[in-house]
Amino acid sequence: MDMTVTASQALRADLSAAIERTNKRARSSAFWMAMPLVAFLTVFFVLPIGDILWRSVYNPTLSEVLPHTTNALVSWNGRGNPPIRAYNALPQDLINAQSKDILGKAVTRLNIEMPGFRSMLIKAARSADQLSAPYAPAFGALDSRWGSRETWVKFKNAAEVYTLGFYLAALDLERNVDGQIIQKPQEDSIYVTLFLRTFVIAGLVTVLCLFIGYPLAFMMANTTPFWRNSMMVLVLLPFWTSVIVRTTAWIVLLQREGVVNDLAVASPFFAETERMDLIHNMTGTLIAMTHILLPFMILPIYSVMIAIPPHYVRAARSLGASAPGAFWQVYLPLSMPGVGAGVLLVFILAAGFYITPALVGGDSGQMIGNFISFHMNETLNWGLAAALSGLLLAGVLIMYFIFIRTIGLDRMRVA
């Protein structure tokens, strides 16, 4: 009897060990199969985002180009006259920067901090080897602004290696000469308005896609296979065409002499003088973005609807519910995971759009992505572009977590 029990226990132990080895191999295989995806996301997603966020707070340009001058300003609290050490260090720094051909970096950085700094610094650099002590009045003779405390406060702010200045600028804030954070003048405050407009446009596009996409997904899920496949081809067809091509097509359709206005004028409701402005404004942005993002709303909703058993609605009808009642109380709640996934996907994509608003948006249809691209490619103010990107990312993440808390992550997984 004891031998039988011992043999049974040994058999169970061997079986457990074999199962554990099998599970371990399966986990190891899954890990190595996922490694290419992890590496791809790390290299092309996580690291670029980390680099952008790092650039938004790290800017060593002045400390590298004009090191002695920036060091002379470290101990200055921004009050009273600028330190004489800064005046004394600046000529040699300018000479060294010119010889290394890196002065342009400092010129660009300082001109961002205070418009007009470009001409001051270039003029000073050209005369640096001719200046003699005392340097404070010598610089003042070149340009009276060199004797201003505000000039040197701006210089000190731009010289900070780790700075929140880009985030202040992205929120339409700035430091005054006393170091206090104040609101920028109304004519210079544009980014908060752009952020609000971006989220409003993203919300409106999401609502329009939902109103158009939900009925289409319902038709696809509840029709015959032939029509379902035909409609699926039509939904997927835009993915075979470039976004730029689709946006350009809307320019042709929506312009004042375009197809839409021609059809409107041909009807009895519009006169020739009543042609509509549908392009280079927010209307054009909404129309083009809704068309481009509509498949991203239809597909998640359809993927959930196609899995809803049709006998659920029939059972509700057999229990006395009306057709609208069965839809609202049975079908709609079951399709909400798809709605949630589509809404989240469209909103996130819409918040980051910039090609379509740039082509059809005009002044009133521009979004924050357009200005991120502008600062990256035109002004080369990568710090401000990075700060705008960081704030946009933070805004989208806040919306995401609010949405997840409201809808529930478990229900979203169904889609």
C-alpha cells in the first residue's frame, strides 16, 4: 500500500514538473516572439518621445557657445546692474564662437528669448576683437540695449541649461525682469487658444464620425454577406490612397468654384452670388478630417456588432419590447465597447492632425500640430516644439484616462 502511494506521488510530481517545463518553454517562446515588437516600439516610439520630452526642458546651447559669459551670470540674481564679469567674458566668447562657426546657435536661441537680439549679438561679434576695457560702456556704445537690465535678464533666462521656459511659452506665459511669471500680451498669446481649438475640432470630428459611422457599421453587420463585403471594400478603399491625395481632392470639391458649390448653385436654393466658403476655414477642416478618420470609427464598431448574436434582439422582441426599445436596451449597450474604441481612436488621431488642417484649414482651421511642425521645420525652435508636443501628449493622456475610467478598460478590450 505504501509503495503504491509513493509511486502515485512520484508520478504526480513528475507530471507537475513536466507541465511546469512545458509552461516555461511556452512563456520563453512568447517572450522571444514579442521581443521584435518590443524593440520596434522602444526604438521608434518610446525613445523618440523621451527625446522630445528631454528637449523641452534641456537646452545647453548658450552654455556651450558662450560658456564664460553664462558662468558669470550664474551668481547674479537678476537685480541691479549686470555683473562686470559678464561684460568682460562676452568679447572672448564671441571671438571663440565665430572662429568655431557656432555663433548662429546662440543668435537663434537669444532671438527666441527676445526679438532683436540677433542684430545686437551679430553687431557685437563683428566688433568683439576691436573692443577694449572697460567693456560695459564699450558694448553700450555699440547698442544702448546692452546696458539694459532686461537684456541681461533675458540672457540669463536663455542660458539656463535646465529650464521650464519652453513650457511657459507654450502656455502663453513668460517671466518679467523681476522673475515673476506673468501672462503674455494678448497679441502674443496664441497657444492656449490653439490647444482649445485642437480639442474642440477633435471632439467635433469624433462626434461626426460617430453619427455617420454607427449607422454604416450597423448596416454592415446586419446585411447579407454580399453587401457586407461590398461595403467593407468601400470602407477600406480610402486606405489605398494617400492622405495628401484625399485632402487635395476635398480642395477641388469644396472651393468656391468647386463641385459642391456648382451643385448648390444649380439647385433652386442658392443663387450664383451665394456660393459658400467651405475651404480654408474650420468647415473645410471638419469635412476633410471626418472623411479621413471615418474608417477608424466604423471598423471597431463593426467588429463588435458582427459578434452580437441576433437572437438577443429577437428574444427582446418576443418578450414584448418594441423595435426601438430592443435596440436601445439590448443592442446599443452590447455595441458600446466598439463605440468606445472608435471614439478613443478617432479623438487621439484627430488631436495630432496637421497635414489636412495645413492644406484646407486656413487661419481658423489650424491646429496645434501645425505649429509644432512650424517650429520644428521653420523657426528651428525645437525646445518650444517639444514643449507643445509634451502638453499635447499630456492632454491626450488625460482624456484617455478619463475615458477609460468612464467606459472601463475591460469593456474596451472586447473591441
